[in-house]
Amino acid sequence: MYKPPKITRFESTLIAVTDLTTSVKEFIFSVPQEFIFVPGQFATILFEADGKKYRRPYSIASTPDEAKQKNQIRLCIKEVSGGPGTVYLWSKKIGDKINMMGPLGVFVVKEEHKNGPLVLISTGTGVAPFTSIISDLLSNGFKHEIILFAGYRHEPLYHAQLLELQNEYSNFKYTPILSQPIDTNWNGKRGRVQEHINAEIADGFAANYYICGLYEMIEQTARVLVNKKIPRENIHFERYD
């Protein structure tokens, strides 16, 4: 039986902010030494704005080893115009304090699923938990095949990191897909992630499938997989809306 790590509420310091794309930033926040999480989990930022209290969950993109060594975590956050979370976080400066709670969530690779191949499917910032999951599994000796389909509109996230992992580990295959690439020299795959799953995954391919993104993509992808004779019990997902 899976037992999630203890949830704690704490004050965190903003350490760094990096632009990943024109609309996505990576925020690095401090965490206490006792903060322990499982790849795939998220942290929640707590704040007040205009007299209202808000909670905003963001997937952790770093690995547990990174968090343990540096006492910090990386959160991948998309800008939402006028969104309370965006307004709050985009106003923060290095050294500012925020309230955080975590880890939370059960979108983690179950132990019994580590005995065979994994197919991971994401769109947008849904790739964030997968960067943590993939890096952690491979660095800890996972020998089965890991296939990642990562779909975006304009620009990929964590592209260099994922390419490096693919070059280092022969059992990891990374497929980025852009529907409307900004880079006119983009020579990778184009279109919607669902289309490429249908074309590149064999009917009945025995694996566990983890999907992360918005509801519509999850529903369409799950339908594609079921039509390809993938058992529903092998399909797991995390919604971002």
C-alpha cells in the first residue's frame, strides 16, 4: 500500500527565477530538510489577494535527490493572464518569503508498475512531473523502456535536459511535438500529441500509461489508447484543469 510522505506547511524563500519559454517560468524555492516527496507530487502555494485566500498547486520538476542535497525544489509555472497565482508570483523578487504546503498528490509511479515499460504523455507544463519521474527512475537503475511524448504549442520545456537523458540512457525515448512552432527551423514532429500516440504505439503494447495535461487532451488520449486495446486499468492521469 502506497503511503505518501508527510504533508507539512512552511515558509519558503524564493531563490531564483528562470524563463523557460516566453510564457513559462521556473521558480526555485527553499524547502526544509524534512521535506520529502515522491517524483510526480506537487507543492501548493498559499497566499491572499484582494481579501481572498488562494491555494495554487504546482508540480515539482526536480528530483528528491536534488531537494535533499540543496534544500530546494523547482516549480514549472505557466503565465495565466490576470490569474491570481500569476499576479502573485510574477510580482515576487529573489529573497521574498511565501507560504507553501506539501508534498501533495498521488500521481506517482506505483511500485508494481516499475516491473515493465512506461509510456508518459504530457502537454504543456504537464511535462514537469515527468522530468522528475524520468530522472529519478533512470538515475536509480530503472532498466525497462520509458517512452515520453511531450506536446506543446510553440516551444518545448526542459528540451536540453530530456535530450541529454535520451543520449545517456538507451532505454529512454523522448518525442517532443509542437503544434505551432515558433522556431522556423524546427525539424521535429508537428501536430497534436494524440495523433502521434496513435501512429507510434503498437496496438496492445504492454505498458503502464501515465497522462498529464488538460482534461480534453486526457480524454482524447485515453480514448486513443483504449481503441488500441490498452486496458483501462493501465491508464493513469493527472488533470491540470
